[in-house]
Amino acid sequence: MPLVLMTDDREADWAGAARRLPRGSVVVVRGRDAGARRRVAESLHGIAPLLIADDPALALAVGAAGLHLPERRMREASHWRVRRPDWIITASAHSLRALMQAGGLDAVFLSPVFATTSHKDAMPLTPVRAALIANHAPVPVYALGGVAARNAALLGPAFSGIAAIGSLL
């Protein structure tokens, strides 16, 4: 199952983690601080295909493979598909309702499937509910949120891959 490494605001060896990913994996560069996000993106350039989260200007500037949109901006996918047909465009989704609006995307990250330390207050979907949602998706779905080696086998065939932060560091 393909892996997606999602970065966040922590100081970490993102380049080392990206180098350990299997062939065909992707890195989504996320973070609230624009300067830190740029530094992480630049440090990862050439190691793995990069998708830049919520920052099309940075994606263009660093020659990223694409763009990752938050759920609230998912509808912008069509705009970016026209402007950049070569990009991989993904978005986050947290419900079936959001997932059904995934037209124009290459994939969706459904979260949180399990309890996660990065979003402590978010109620996990659970693997069963997440799989039911993923089975209705118009695009490939990647499980995100609390996914680790100990629970990945619970996901089943509804998912095209796994996205993680801490468990891939």
C-alpha cells in the first residue's frame, strides 16, 4: 500500500524520513509557519515527489509535483486542475459529505481514522466507518490519523494507501 508522509510544524528529520519511504511514496509538506514550510520543502526537493499544503505559490516556487488542499478549500481543485493539469491535487476530508465533493482531485486523505495526538479533540471515524465512507469515494482515499504499523492492517481494501506523520519519522 503506498505511503504518504505528512510533515507538520515539529522540528524533525523530514529528509531522513522521506529517504526511508518506499518507491512510489509522496511527501505532503504542511505547517503553519510559511518560512518553515518553505525550508522543509527545499530540504526535501529531489528526495520524493512533493505536494505543498494550502500554498499554491510555494508549490509553484519549489517545482512541487502538486498541491494539497484543506477540506474548506477542496472546491478550488478544479481551478488548479485547469491552471496546472500536470499537478497531483489532493485534499483532506473528514466526512462522507466532504468526500462526495472530491471531483477534480487525484486523491483524498480521510481523517482521523484512529485517535491521533495531532488532533486530540477530534473524534476518530474508526476503521469500519472510514472504510464505509471510502467505499463511496469518487477518487482514491488514503487513511490518515493515528495510522501506525500496529493498526494499519485494520484498514482493509477500501483504502488506496496510508498517510502518516509521527509513525513515519
